[in-house]
Amino acid sequence: MTGQRRGTAIAMTDDERDTFLRTQPVCRVATVGPGGHPHASALWFVWDGTALWLNSLVRSQRWTDLVRDPRLSVIVDEGGADFLGLRGVELRCSAEVVGEAPRKGEPLDELRGPERLFADKYAGGGDFRYDGRHGWLRLSVEKVASWDFAKLRPTR
């Protein structure tokens, strides 16, 4: 994963970025659609410290796009009431289907972590629920950029 070259004054530290990605509820995913046209959608996600995991409908434009072309960009951001409240992370990634699609619960060690993180984050703990319509995508991060404009506040 490569870091950002510009904007280092507002870049999040690795710990700040990891905390931000673990706690934010929604990401925006941009895929390469038919004919090269972009397709953007929002969905829940989990961050395991090295990869972003998406639990996506397998009968969606996003899934179709990523099976055809695994390149994508993801934005996780938080708006503030003013410019200095803006924070976010942009990730350039490649996607890989992990496990059965759609997922019906076949035991798979590789998905224990993401499914536990997902259940903890969105269902308050317990077991991950399989609905037979979603599958898992592991996003390998190739480039990351982050911003926290609060870092521009003058210190006294």
C-alpha cells in the first residue's frame, strides 16, 4: 500500500486512519461499469487493519462490475459543520471474491474475522446472519490518501 505524496500536513496517522475506518458506518464505492462508465454506491463495510471487506448483494451492479474488472475506489468520509471538520480516507483497491457467492454459511476460516467484525459493528455482536443473497469481497488496498482538516487549526 502506498501513501499520499501531497497534503501530509492534514494526513491521518496510521492509528488515526485505522480508528476512523473501524468506526465509520458507511463507505462509498466507485466501480468501473460497462463501457468504462463509473458506478457509485454506498454500503456497510469492515476494516481488519489491512483490508476492507464488503458484504455485497451478488445480484448488484457493483458485484457485476467487480467480477468483470476488480479495480475500484472507496471513500470513507465524515462531514463537519465547517471546513475544518472534514475528515476522510480514499482507498484505491482491487477486489477479490472470498467464499461462496452468495454466502450461505459454509465454514471458512478466512471469513471468521470479517463476519465477527461485521456482526459486532452492525448487529451489536452475536453471530453473522447469512441471507443467501450477499457475498464477501476483500479489497486489497494499493494506495491510500487521508485528510483531517482539523489539523489546520492554529495551536495556541
